[in-house]
Amino acid sequence: MSNLSQVDQVTNLHKNNELQLLCFRLEKGRDLYAVNVFKIREVVKYRGVVTIVSHEPSSLVEGLITIRELTIPLIDMRKWFYYDSNNKTKDLRPYKIQQDGEDDIVMICEFSRWTIGVRVYEADRILSKKWTEIEQSTGAVGGNPTSKLVSRTRYFDGRLVQVVDIEKMLVDVFPWIEKEKEEDLQKVSRIHTNKEVLLADDSPSVLKTMRIILDRIGVVHHDFLNGKKLLDHLFAPTTDVSRIGLIITDLEMPEASGFEVIKQVKTHAATAHIPIVVNSSMSGSSNEEMAMSLKANDFISKSNPLDVERVIKNFMLK
């Protein structure tokens, strides 16, 4: 990609209604998967030392690797695909990615304020797609919190490309992240308001977490698996717009992205007054700047209970 800042790149893609995906495989000649390029710092060939941190056969963490003086956990994505949260002692060693050469292919990913290495079999091309070309994954339909795939699209030659729920992977690998959120959840207080929240996120696991947070706070909320479903509800003749006090949306969603949600809401006179908060896993100090560039009203780190409480107090108690 160009030397533009992350904010400029995201904003330009928003204007062009595009998503960029890095395609990869977990086995030679097999299915194609993808991750948003903005969650990937770089892809490297690694043949250095892997410092083992667990000898448990069920461990999802291969160990620690050091790349340019940065020590990060290494996760084998194929092992995670075979991980079952209902059978956490399952031996995952047979599912490790087997390379033809000596080098590991590692995606260095940055999201939700974490930096991790993810082992894949091979990295493929970057695929540019319109958001309307991204379909909801069948595994995500119905809000299945155990699904590892959130959406799908087509490769240059028509083959299926499935987009991975990388936030779900982070929670499965590091369960204490959710435990920290549970501790923060105990700190939030109930808020009394007759306004409602509209929530959109294509990750069933994120939706589940957000529902728990909003229920704890005590606000009425309507939840949607993508931006199109939220917009359809918002602009339906039966919807009382005056009751909507806040929209919380992810950015990366099939059919209609969070970018499109912001655009549609802010350009219609009947809805332009509704505050919009971006709930994103993008890391770095540019988050607030990015939210402002999209004309959102605020930005919160992915599903943080204290952040959710703060924006509800700021925008729904005025």
C-alpha cells in the first residue's frame, strides 16, 4: 500500500466504498481465507527460535517469537480452526501447519491493542472488494458465537474466500481478555433512559459481549449482524427515530459497512442528529482522528464495558 497514514488509507477506502483483504491458505492448494489488511502490520518468513511457553497438547500458543526486537506470541491458525471451546483439552498437535520449507509464514497482526504472530501456510494476494461484494457467512447467520468465519467473497477467478473472525481467535487464545472485561463489567452502573441503542457488528462473539454489557447498563438495544440490517431497521416506516439515542457500529461488515452506516445516517435530515460511536479493534493513537474523519461522534476500543458506559452517559443523558 502507499505511504499514506492509516487514517488516510481508511478514509480513502471509505470514499471508494472498498475493503482490502489479504488472502492466505492454511494448507497447500486448499481453501482461501482472508483478513482485513488494516489488521496486518506485515507478513514475514521466520526461521528463528520459538520459545515454548506451554507443553500442553491443547495449547493454541506455539510459543514466543522475536522479530526486530519485538517479542510476541505465535499462534497457529490451523490449530485454532480445529479448536473446540466445548472441548478445551483436545489435542491440537496433529493440526499444526506443515510447511514444505524451513521458514514459517507469519502474519504480524495488530488489533484490539494486541500484537500477535499468526502462522499460515502461505500468504496470497491482496483482494480489493466493494462492501456490497462481501456476504454474511452462513456460520454467522443467527448470531452463532462459536463461528470462526464472519463473511465471504469471491477471488479473482470466482473461488470462495472466507473472512476470518480474528477477534474471536484472540478471545479463544487469551481467555483472560474476557475475564478482564467481566471485572470491568462489575464496575458499570445502570443508566435510566427512554432512548434506545442500535448496535451493528458482524462478529457473533462481539455481539454477544456487547449484549451483555448493554443489558448490564440497562438500556434497550436492537442488534444487527451488518450495517445493511441496521439501516433497513432505521429507515423502516415503523421505526420511531425519536426513540433512538445512539448507534454503535463496527467498521468492517458485509453488505453495508460501518462507513456506509455513518454516511447514510449523517446525510439524512431525519437521522443526522443521532450520535454514532465506532466500536473497532483497530489499534494505535490514530483512532480518534479516524473517527472524526468519518464524521462519527466518538470511538471506543472493541467492546470495553467502561467505554460503552461512558458514551451512553455522554450521548443518551443529554
